[in-house]
Amino acid sequence: MLSVISRGTLRLGLCVVAACSVASCATDVPLFAVSDSEAAGVWKGSDGGVVELKTNRSFTTSGVNWRNVSEGSECPQGGTRTGRWGFWGSEPGHADSSAVLDKYTAGDTINLSFEGAPQGQCLINLNVTKGGSTLCVSDDIEIPCSREITFTKDAGKTAP
């Protein structure tokens, strides 16, 4: 009986190792809160894509196949895409629940909501790391940098 449990545990362990090798499983990535004006700007991706976050809370992306970033989702594929962005936040006294609301003017996790994507079918979060200079992509609210792609702010370009 013990050998069966050990083999099952070994198989589970190997599956976890295999899953973590496909996507970054870093759960201990320190996040850094920024204001909406600090988040606004042009961010260049490690895969060559671009995300432009505008101060009016709209965004434009190009060169990113978001469907590949968020597996099994209804996220858009390639081309230029637009939508709205906002910070995740929690109401005082309700830390166990969170939402993306326009009233949150700062935060460490930015949610992208694409035009034309079914509500709740495309979860893309950009988590602010490295003192505010890098956005790492996540499609899992529990794992800050669940995907390999990152974006670095283009210091020479600011968003309107």
C-alpha cells in the first residue's frame, strides 16, 4: 500500500514539475504599486509585442497573440487590439474579495479587458514588478507571473 501512495505522489510531483517548466510558476515575485499616471505609457514586450496604456484607461496592443498567453481562453489573436484597463483592488474591510474598478487609481495588478472578448472569458493581468519598471503577464490571479512574457516601459514614450 505504501509503495502505491509513493508512486502516486511521485507522479503528482513530476506533473507539477512539468507544469512549472511550461509556464513560470513564480508565486513569490514582489509586486510594486504604481499610480495610473505611472502605469500609462508604451510598454515593449519580451516577445516583440507592444502594450500602450493611456491615461483615460483605454489601451492598445499590437504584436501579441493573447490567446497563446491565456491558454484555452477567448482572448484575441494577434493584430492590433483595444480595450479598457484598470487596477484590481479591494474595499476596506473586504480583503477577501477584489474587483477592477475605475475608482482604484493605483495598484500592483493591472487588468486588461479587450473589446469584443466575452466577459470573463479572457483573463489577462499585468503585474508590476522590479520597482515599477516591468510588467509580467499572468492569466492566473494566484500566480503573479504565470506566463513567460514581460513588458518594459519605453522611457522615451508617454501615453496621452
